Amino acid sequence: MASTSDPLDLPALAAELASTVAGQVDFGAGARAPVSVDMATYKAEFFAHHYQGRLRPAAHYSMGWLPLLARAATWAPRVVNALTHAPGIDRAIKRAGGIDSAREIPRFAPQGLRAWLRARPAAPGGTPVLQWPDTFTNYLHPLVGRAAVQVLEAAEFAVQIPDRALCCGLTWISTGQLDIARRVLARAVRGLEPAAGAGIPIMGLEPSCTAVFRHDLGQLYPDWPVAGQVASATVTLAELLRDHAPDWQPPPTDRRGLVQTHCHQHAVVGFDADLRVLLKAGVNAQRLDSGCCGLAGNFGVERGHHDVSIACAERVLAPAIRNAPAETTVLADGFSCRTQIQHTTGRHALHLAELLALGLDPHDHHAEEHE
């Protein structure tokens, strides 16, 4: 029986929160008093206390430790992909990892973003910018990062990356493994300190990871001045282009776009700069009023959450994409959003960086190929 002396030692509440989509939801527009419900932080804090000294759900290990698993997979990504998608073996891996059987295990890229950047010659000159190679971009969707480099160099930036593998700790935060998350995040802050101290922008591509630096970092390290420097230096691709390259004109793409705004873009990072860049690029963008895509990081991948996850997507997002003409470009900066769109509609969504890169070289279709 759970102890009644500890309000966080409640198995029923733990089960209920595990079945709750974690996102930061704002109810300010049209309301008498603005209200913010930061369910992601609430869940993370609860899980940190509730599972202290206890065995956690399998998904907390398989998805919470994804950055290390992904890094290990780089030694033989094709072998790992073959094993995780082999009949029988994939089912066993999903069962062991607490992954819903209806979900596909992500495929690791043959060459990560950091490896690609190290192998290519650096572009001469330009304004320095540090591109943050998050786990999802680096190991799973490196074409997004490569497209961003192409865009930044066209806008006369000199792209840098951290000199060693770092992680913001997102997956440990979202699963409530906060002690580990603090150590991982502190290591990242120390690695980013030289760039932040020199006034070099730190550009993030994955909204959830960018939000860690802009939001969670201040909560986990409120009294660390360097953490404040890193948070202030962190920008999105659109913010970087708007504020540090205001005269750069992206080539017109003359496209109609359906835009799925990531939850962290809505609640933390913002989306105004993206709309401005899309307008400059000649994109007729329709921002869907769809709310969360339903994947919500690890939530929609965990066993038992598939039906709720799909119901979220089917409310607005999936029907809007299915009903859109084939020539309509689907835009989603979040890895989770792109994964959910692919799973529910079969359409491949582009990151803003990929769309802008296609405008630079319309004959280069690598950004539209699913890796």
C-alpha cells in the first residue's frame, strides 16, 4: 500500500500522468485571466520523486536513454536498422522497451550530421553561428541539419558545431530522470559557454531541444550565470535569419504550405519569426489550429498510448493533410510531429530548413527524400 505521508507516492496518480499528453498549454487568448498549465514540467517533477529508488517503466529506459543508444548505433547503423525491423526481433525489442506494437522503431541515418560536417570543407568567412546538433537531427534526420548548413552559408554565416558530442538532456527530463538530466545539461552548458560568452548565436533546429535551453535550463539551474548566457544566446533558425541576417532574401519558392506548429513553438519558443521567413520565401502558409500532434515526444510511442495519440492527430492535423492537394508542402519543425504525420497520413513533412534549401537549389531534391 502506498504511503499516505508522501503526496508523490501515489501509484494511481503515476498511472494517470503516464496516460496524459505532456505539453505546455496556454489558455491566454480570449480568457479573462491568462493561465498556463505546464504539464510537461509537472510530470517530470512527479516522476522524479515517485520513481526515486524504484524500477521505472521500460519506456523510461528505452526512450529516456535514447541519446546514448543512438550514439552507440552509429558504429553500425545499417546492422541496427536491420535488426530493429526484422520480423520477430522488432516485436521483442518493442515488448522489452515498452514501445507500442503499432509504432515503427526509428531508423538511424547511415551518416550522422556531426560526421558529415567534420568530413566537409568549411565555408570561407561569414558571421559565426553555432548549430546545435540535437539527437534527433544528428542521428535520425541529418538531412534537416545539412539543409540548415546550406541555408546558413547562403546567408553568409560560418557554421560551427560543438567540439564534442553533447546533449541537452531532453529525453531524461521528459521521463522524469532529473538527476541525470541535470548532469547532462550542465555538461552541455559548459561546452556552449565559449560561444555564448563570445556573443555567438546558438541555433537550434529541434523545437523541444531549443526549449530546453530557453525554458528548462533556467528552472534546473536558476542561479548559474552561464546557464543564463546560454539561454539568451539560443535562437531558432527563423530568429537567426530575422535578427542576424535581416537583409538576406530567401529565394522565392512559390508554394502553398500547411504548417504544424510544435507544442514547444507554441508555448515557449514562438513562431512569429517563422511566419515572417515563410512570407519572405513566398510561401502561402496556413498554420493549422491542430494543437498537439499526439506523439508528444515519447508519449505516443509508449505501449498503451497509441489510440489516444492517434485521436489527437485525427482531430484536425491528419484530416487536413489528407485533404490537401498533393502539391501542398507540409511543414513541421518537430521530429515528433513529422513522425506522427508520416505514421497517420503517409506524407513526408519538411522542416523549415529543408524548404528554404529547396528554394536555393530547386533541382536538389535530397531534402524531400525520407532517409
